[in-house]
Amino acid sequence: MRRERRRAEEELSQSEERYRLLVEQLPVVIYRVALDELAATHFISPQIDKLTGYSPTEWITDTAFWRNMLHPEDRERVLAENRRHMAGQPFLSEYRLIGRDGRIIWVRDEAIIIRDGAGFPLYAQGVMSDITGRKQAEMERQVLLEIMQGLVTTTDLQDFLRLVHHSIATVIYAENFF
């Protein structure tokens, strides 16, 4: 009996180690949060430190941490999406976080509600990935489209040069903003 129990404990330990290694090697942030207004973090993978500059412990010990890291321009929209999620809908959103160093980080965040065998909601589990590069490319593409449109509609060379100057300045500003 003892031998079987010891073997079961070893197998459980090995399984937990494999799971931990998997979670820690994925290039995304995995998390589990409470189903409440604050969405208090119960678990967050170590990748959050690389993404935001904040440790998993900081995320877990402050129940309002995620809410406070939301970019002010995204906060109300994302919190409204989170309230719908807590009411049972899936969560899928792209928004900005503010990192420890003040930089803006675009993330794609997707979560589902995990339920027990009877269907009772237990917690939300999700995946957050860094999409900052994609968002920067989208903005640069938009600026280039505006330049191209300016080429088609502008006949005066000075107007065209002003448009190009404005577009370049917009790209430089965007790079500093993101």
C-alpha cells in the first residue's frame, strides 16, 4: 500500500513538473483569475515579468493590479468586456498595458470560464500575447496608405511635401507612443 502511494505521489510530482515546464516555456502569458469585478489574479506565468516588467507576485498580491495597468484610453472598454465575461461570455480583447518602464504594450487577451463537473463556474483561465509589433506595423501601414492617397489627390508639390512631412512625423510620434 505504501509503495503504491509513493509511486502515485511520484507520478503526480512528475506530471506537475511537466506541466510547469510547459507553461513556463510558452511564449505567452497564462493566467487564472477570480470571477469577480476585480478579476483578482490567482496564477500568472513567469512570462509576465518579461512582458511588463512586473513579477507574478506583484500581480497576485494586489487584487486591482491588472485594472491599474490598463491604458487609460482602453480601461472603460476593457472593464466592460470583463464584466460581460464574468457574466459568462468568452473574453477576447486587444488593449494596451503600461509596463513598469512606462512603455505601452499591446496585448491580445483571450479567456474562458472553467466550470466544475456540475457546471458551476470556478474561475477564468486565459492567455495573453504581445501584439505590439503587429499594432506598430498596422499604424505604419495606415500612414503609408495616407501618403499614397495624398499622391493621388495632391497636384501641388508643396502640399505633397507637407503631407509627407506630416506622415513621417506621425510615424515618429507613434513609435514613441507605442
